[in-house]
Amino acid sequence: MPAVKARRGARVAQARQQKGLSQQALAHKIGKRTARSTIARVELGITTPTLDLALALSRELGESVESLFGGDR
């Protein structure tokens, strides 16, 4: 399971970098309750985002939730 989380996190990091956003800038765009460290933990595969965070990441990065977090079964 850790490898799956790492691949998902790498996809989030890649999408963020393609948008030219820092982790801090992405966290700011998502909302006041999202910290840069939360983005970092998702990208490193340390944590799985909540549904709300997954949806917010999808929206801000212009990617579907499936493309960011799915397909790793």
C-alpha cells in the first residue's frame, strides 16, 4: 500500500508543478484550513487525502479525482 500512496502523491506533485504552484500556493488556493504540510504529506504518500481535499486538489489542479488518485489497484 505505501507504493500506491507514493504513486498517487507523485501524480499530485507533478500536476502541481505543471501548474507552476508551490505547495504553499496550492494550499492557499484550496482554503484557509489547508496547510502546506498537508499538501506535502499527500505528495510524499504519508497520508491519503479526505474526500473534500481530493475534490479540492482535483478542482485546483484541473485533473479528475480518478487521474490523481485512482487506477492503482
